[in-house]
Amino acid sequence: MNIGIKLTGMEPLEKVFNNLADFQTRLDAVRAKQVTEISNRAAAALGTPGATPRDTGELRISAHADYNDFSFGYSKEYAGHVEYGHRTRNGGFVEGQHYLETNVDIQRPIYKEDAEKQLDKVINGG
């Protein structure tokens, strides 16, 4: 014997939940786009804002994008020293190049705009 329950009047709430699920899917696509753009900018020619500094090219080669958690970074152990700066053996200081910070600063308003567009599409249809 099966027992069923039918609730009436829940259609608006169901629509909200469906829209939220749709927004999550759209937001994941937006996040993937951001990682791709950051990665492409990091690989750009020297002098491009956000491009990875190059000496031997090892830092650039160590760049990696992860689309499972929508992240981008560098695996070389000295990446942070190039980004933020470091002391030298004689007590001097090499200024950081802030290439990743610059890249993220460029991407931040793009991400905001892309996410807002998708939210508007979910709320207003489209």
C-alpha cells in the first residue's frame, strides 16, 4: 500500500528552489570563465598587467587552474617571494611584483558583472 501526500500552493516555492538550482549551474559556468580568463592573462606576454613574470619560465610553467574548486595558483615554492617580495642575503629587499594580485584585481569587477547578469536572468527569466 502506497500513501501519497500532495501539497497545494507550493508551486511558487518550488519555482524559487528550481531557480536557485539553475543559478548554481550558471554560477559554476561563471566561475569557470573567471579561472580561464585569469589563466590566460597569467600566460600573456610580459608587460601585460597580471602576466606571470618570467626569468627561466619555471614559474609560468607551474601555473595551474583547478576547475573543481575554481582556483588558480602556482606550485613553485618561490611564487610567494616573487609576488610579495623577499629579503636578500645581504639584508636588502626585493620588492614584490604583485602579478597575481593585479590579475585578481582586474578579474574582480568582471566576475561581479558576470554573476549579476546570471542572477538577473534567473530572477527575471532568460
